[in-house]
Amino acid sequence: MTALHRHHDDGDDLPRDSSTRPLEDDLDLDDLAEDGLDPDGLAPGPLDPDDYDDADDPDGDQLDLAERHSLRRVAGLSTELSDVTEVEYRQLRLERVVLVSVWTTGSQVDVDNSMAELKLLAETAGSQVLEGLVQRRQRPDPATYIGRGKVDEVREVVVATGADTVICDGELTAAQLRNLEDRVKVKVVDRTALILDIFAQHARSAEGKAQVELAQLQYLKQRLRGWGGNLSRQAGGRAAAGGGIGGRGPGETKLETDRRRINTRISQLRARLRELDATRETKRAERVRNRVPSVAIVGYTNAGKSSLLNRLTSAGVLVENALFATLDPTTRRTETADSRVYTLTDTVGFVRHLPHDLVEAFASTLEETARADLLLHVVDASDPDPVGQITAVRRVLSDIGAAQVPEQMVFNKADLASAETLTTLRAAHPDAVVVSARTGQGIDELRATVEQRLPRPEVEVRALVPYSRGDLIDRIHSAGEFITSEHTPEGTQVVARVHADLAAELEPYRS
């Protein structure tokens, strides 16, 4: 027995940024302000100058975010050509989608959370969710994902709502995609393709774009399909013996040609990424040589990792209430209270069922996580399922070889979470730090905890450093830890903990 449940959404309660997607032409923010429209795509209304001129905002000017929004569709605007005699009438609108999921395990709450996340993914990609369909099955149907008898019901919903896309909450095979599209008569997209599309929209750096294209090609290579024998250039029968004019070709089908070209492009992208890896390795080697500890901020997508980096270092990186807003890692240097230097790295967010091809393509970026001295595992405490987020993130960390790196749990968005939820999370993780990157709550405690858990120099030295060797004092400040320091006529008498290489340089001045 199977059951099909519907979750209807009329689209009126879309998140702040979900009703927008890229335009072909840039929109001028000043023109929108004169028209009384919010540049972020909200309902018409006057602009608040405080939103753009707040010196106390830890996220900074957010110019990248303004640029991203300037390329988005704005709710309430449409493109209509006045001269319909030359070109057919057209109207600019969001892609209208229907969500489909198969419920195989877990409770009703788990299914609802999964569908809510799929809705956010779809809206981040630039679509309007019309309705959601959930079917209870022991396992997905190998031919059509939801079972042949239920495909007709999906088709009825598509016709009734006027949807142009169906998004399935799972990774579909080439046969499932083809069968569903043949029956539903609209485009069918699975969860993996949806996430890849979001990554393609948000990639900015050369390395990020190459990584996303590599993941897309690896996904596409397994799902190529042909459209009939007319695309084949293989000769057979009489043609093989020279009996058919035009029947002799290179002996390769169109499908094989496409696959070969994809493999060639994949090889080129991997070579380019290796070159970019060399630059990253050079910077990493410099930090290792100078014994600079590294801290990586990891966590579920939209947990507030970039906001936390801005709060701790004033980095000014892009912050947006959207899934996968950050793709390119950002590293910033900062100091402890006793002047020790360390780095903080903002990484790409994780998600449930993160595509394997995506993890493989971003392997070089995720290496920063595996090689860090400490992980700040940021969790959205206001999320309906924070425990599920923790499980999903730790699974990905295990896949990339970062499971053994020391971890500091950080529960973010304390200003939005309920007191009951925070109490439950504190009980399960007593060593965690509860913060709010937006308000600054708990940030001082987090800084102190990070400084305490950073690796400390292993050698204690007592030396009288002459004033002519001020460079050694500076290196103790940046890479070591002072215990005592006293200025004398002969030089600076110090007792400090330093690394072995610096201890060797201080050996001539030991006292």
C-alpha cells in the first residue's frame, strides 16, 4: 500500500531572497529606490538608509551581496514588449515547480523537515514552489521513482498548477529521469542537479567555477541520452561493405562523441585545478613554516559561518540568508589576547545527501578543513532539526578525512532559538558555546575558548635577548607565548614557550 500526501504552498510566504533569480540585464538600485521598490526583491516600500549605512554592522558594506541582488529578478516587475507584431508577447516570471519525495524511513517530522529543506533549495535556485507531494514506499521505484500508478497523479497536479518543472528529493538514474519526463511532459530535476545549479549561480572565483563545472560534467556524463538512430554514424550491413552512400562515418555515435568530449573537458578542468592547488599549497606551506595555527569554520549551509567569521575578524565576506551563499573559502589572520597569530577559514556549507561528485570536485578546497588544528562546528540552533544537521556535517567530515580533527561545537542564532531548544542542546553538548553572530552574544566566550584550544608551543626557554635582536622578540610575540618579560640594560629577559626551531635560534642567548 502506498499513500500520496500533498503539501500545498501558495507562494505567499516565500523567504526574503527566494522570490528572485538572475536577470539578463543589470538592475539599477537607485532607479528601484526612486520607484519605491526594495532592491532585495521585497514588496514595494521606501528604502531605509540605516540598512545601507550602519557603521556597527560586523558584516561590513556587503558589496558582493548588493552586486548579487542587482542581478536578481524583482517581485512585481515584468518585461512586456509593446510591439507584439514583431515578437510574441512575453512575460518575465519565476520557474514554477512541484516537489516530489519518497518517504522510505524516519518519522513524519523527518519527512516534513526534508521537504522544507528541498523547498528552500528550490527557492534559492530561483523558483516558486507551488505544491509538494510525498509518497510512502519501502523503496523508490526503479523505473519512475514514485511508482507508475502515481506518475499520472503528478501529471494531474502539474497540469492543474501550470508548473513547468518537477523536482525530486533524491538522486535519479538516467532511466528514471527519462521515464518521468516522458510521462509528466515537463522538465524533471533531481536533488543533485538542483544543488549543482545553485553552486553554478554562486560560484565567483576561477577555482570555484572550475570545481562546479567539473562536478556538473561528472554528473552529466552518466545521464547522457540519445534521440534516435539518425544521430548514429556507425555503418552496418550493406553500408559496411560499401553499399550505402553516406552510410560510412567515423564509426562513433553522437552519444559516444558527447561522452568523449566531456571526458576531454574533465581532464582539462582537473589539470587547471592542479595548477590552482599549487598556489594554495604554497600559501599553506608558508603558514606551516611560520607555525601559524589554523581554525576552520564548518557546519551546515546557512548556519551563520560567514557571519561568525565577520564578527571574529571583521572580514566583510558576503552574508546572505540563503543556502550555499558561500562557495569560495576565505582565510583571515587574527590574534589572540596574548598576540599569538592564527588563521580563521570560512568553508563551504554542507547539506544532507551532499552529492558525491561535488565532494570530489571540491576536494582541494575541503583540504583546508582536514589540515586545520581546530574545527569550529557551527550549528543553527533555531533550525527545526539541529541534531540532524550535526549528523550530516559529521558524516561529510568523515568522508573528507577530517573526523579526527579537534572539534569545538558552536550553537549560533541564539537570539532566534527557543530557550527549550538551547537547554536541550546544552545538555547534549556541555562543552559547546552558545553565540549569536548577529547580536554579538557569546562572542567573547568563543574567542577565549578558541585561544585556549589552539596548539601551544612545546619548548619553554629562558633567555636574555639583546636589543639588536628585536626580530626574535617579535617572533615570540607572533608564534610563541610569553610567560614573563623584563627589560634590563643588557637586553630583554624573557621566559616563554616557543616551537623547537625558534628555541634553537634562542639557544645562544639562554640565561
